[in-house]
Amino acid sequence: MSDIIINIVSTISVVAIPGLILFIVVYGVIKKVKIYEAFVEGAKEGFNVGVRIIPYLVAMLVAIGIFRAGGAMELLAKLISPLTNFINMPAEALPMAIMRPLSGSGALGVMAETIKANGPDSLIGRMVAVMMGSGETTFYVLAVYFGSVSITKTRQAVPAGIIADIVGILMSVWIVNLIFG
Amino acid sequence: MLNYIWLGLIVIGIAVAVRSDWRDISTNKYHNGEEIETLIQLSNNPTLPLTSSQTYPCTLIYSEALGITQQAELIVGSNNSGVLHIFMDDNTPPLWREVYKIQKNEKYLLAHVTLGGIEGQTVHCKMVFDPVKFVKLNAVTNDGIIKYAKIAVELALGLIGIMALWLGIMKIAEQSGLIAKLASALKPVTTRLFPDVPADHPAMGAMIMNISANMLGLANAATPLGLKAMEELNKLNKKLGTATDAMCTFLVINTSNVQLIPATVIAIRASAGASNPTDIIGPVIVATTVNTIVGVVTVKLLSRLKVFKKQIQPNV
């Protein structure tokens, strides 16, 4: 069963992008769109967007970099570790919960390390995997998306995003304990 | 809000680094300036006395009782002094390993030695490492600030190509009417989620494409499509620089991750030898669905708060 799912997953991820591009281009031809001109016209904007997000991304990533490099992550983990027992979260899964919204590559590294240390079929290994799969690099997304349209007043997006992240972590802990505990 | 988070990350990050460095200095964690009595066992029977500026392969016996011996080479200087290059292995004490990392010499840990008496092949000596200070603050500067500023630009520039591709493809889809079609098909859902956006607005189409790409786990396509959607949403923005309700809702859908099949996670579990790498799909779908719903409900409720409402009024 697992093999079948892996097969389907890998097929989708290979076929989806070429398939989508082919479909859109062919559909454009049928609808008599000048596809090459339209493509170039749209693509021109790519450079501007890429350059426009640089200041926002630098601001966000440098702040996260300082936080990580100075060891604040470990201190934060220590401070909130009394709470983890309360929600049945193993202490080993806590770094993952903190890293997930801050850094994508960092979270991937923490997940791989935790899985290696505890085994992929352990409760902790599964918990960090579910956290990785159900979470997102919230602060990167905020910086890039809002940065692309030069928005600095983000209103309710940040608190709602953080609440959703916390709920995601709590749900990951709860459901992994429920099914595999 | 982002202001405070930004400030918090920077201030806390630096404060923790300073505190940790202060503690290292006050307890002299790295034994700065302390001389360590050790023995060096010369290899290959060299001719004595030792000549200066000559390199001798040797074994450093730090503690015979603990079994800590290290391969090293001794470079003899003048006046019984010398430099020791210690090669790291599994027996290296943890503190030395840290000093080695901080020294940033590719292959070895560097120590200064004062040579004492020689008995046969064994040299008595006193060993001292260069002083190690401000480990965390150095890390903040090099691994935090400089490295991440560079990564940010690399990420942004790396987006340009894929960005251009998808914006071009989206233009074709827009002109052929495909996006409008997609938008009208999902009208019942999208008009509830984004009541301020007209149902046939290009922003709807772009948002739907972004969310679909996210669900399929196509991160390469999702970001450009999402940025396209932001650009379209910004055309409806009456107060540039401030996020609209629709933007906030769209952002929360993106930050709560609606991916149905976490391909990367499955791949890592498979390579780690999990008995059933895909058995986390169910839990992931439950967790991500719940957090997306909670996120959307929260963002909708918060949008009714006076603080946030006030920000989109034109005169403020």
C-alpha cells in the first residue's frame, strides 16, 4: 500500500508541472491567444518581483539568523519545556516546533536529525515528521508575499498566522499520540 | 506586529549571545591561557636534538588513563617553543572540538607548546591554545548576520527565473480566459473566503491556482502564483502599504500550509528506513486541515477588531 502511494506521489510531482504548462499553452492556442507574446509580456515582471522582495527578505532572514546563531532557540526551548509535558509533547520534539515557522532549511535539518537520533518509526520521529508536513515557514511567507507588494502594515495576518502555527503543532502532538502512542 | 517580532528576534538573539559569552569568560570555559602538561611521542625515530622549523609526526598523549591520544605533528620553533597541529578523531575531547571549530583551520587544531625534557622518543611539554573569546557573538556576526543577508539575496534572485516562467504562463491563462473560468467554477467557496474581491477578478484565479499548487506540494509554482495573486489583490487595495482583509486571509491560508501529500517528509522517512514511510499522511492532513480552518476563522474574527479595522480607513 505504501509503495502504491509513494508511486502516485512521485508521479504527480513529476507530471504536474509539465502537464499544467502544456495544458495552458494548448488551451491558449485554441482560444487564439498570441501565446509567445503573452508569455513574454507576463514574464517581464519576474525580475521586478524578485528584486522587490530583497529588502523584506534580508530584514526577516537576518533577524532570524541572529536569533538562531546566538543560541536563543535553545534558551527558548528550555524556557517552555515545562509546558511540553503538559500537552504530552516529548522534549526532543520541541526544537522542531520552534524552528518550523522560522526557517525552512533549518526545520528540515532538525527533522532529519531528530528522525536519525530517535528512529523514523518512533513516536518522536513521527511527531516531527507530522510537524514538518503540516507546518509552513510562516515568517518567510509573510516577508516574501507582503514584500512583493511593498506592504509593511500587516494587520491581522501575523497574529492569525502564529495562532494557526500553534494550533498546527498542538494538533500534530495530539494526533500522533492518539494514533501511534 | 511584525515590528515587535523583528525587534524581539534581534534583541533577544543578541542578548542571549552576550549572556552566554559573558558566562564563558567569567568561568573561563575554554581555559584561556592555561598551560596543560602533556607528553608527545615522536614517531619514526627522528635524529635528536630536534631542529627548528622542522616538522615531526607524533602522537599527543593527553591522558593515558582516559585513553585520549591524538595524531599530531610538531613544528619546532626557537627557544624550546613550537607549534602542534592536532588532528581530530573520535577520541577528541568535546571542548577541543569546539575550539577546533572556532579556530577554523581546515585540518587541525592548533596549539602552542613549550618543550621540556626529552626521554627517548617522549617529549615533556606544556601546551596552550590561543585564547577563545566571544564565541556566540562571533557566530551572530558570521553565521547570523552576514550569512543570512547573503542567503536572502540568493533566495530572491533564485526566484526570478521561476517567477518569470509562471508569470508568463499565467498571462497566457489569463488572456485565454482559463483563469476566469476557474474562478467562476469555485465561486461559492471563494466569494465567502474573500467577500471584498469581485468573483471574476483575476486575483481569484491566481489565488485558486496558488492554493491548488500548494495542495499538490508544488512549491516552485506556488510561490510565483501566490505573488501574482498578491499583485492582483493589491490592485484592489485602497490604501497602499497596508494589507487588505483579503490579503490577510490569503496569507494565512498560505502560512498554515494546505499541502495534502508531504513529499519531502515521506522521502526523508523512506531514506531513514521507516517501515511505512507514508503512514504520516493521515495525521498530516488532519493537522493541516484543522490549523487552516482555525487560521481562517481567526483571521476573519480579528478583522472585526477595531484596531485592525481602523488601519484600512482611508483617512488614518
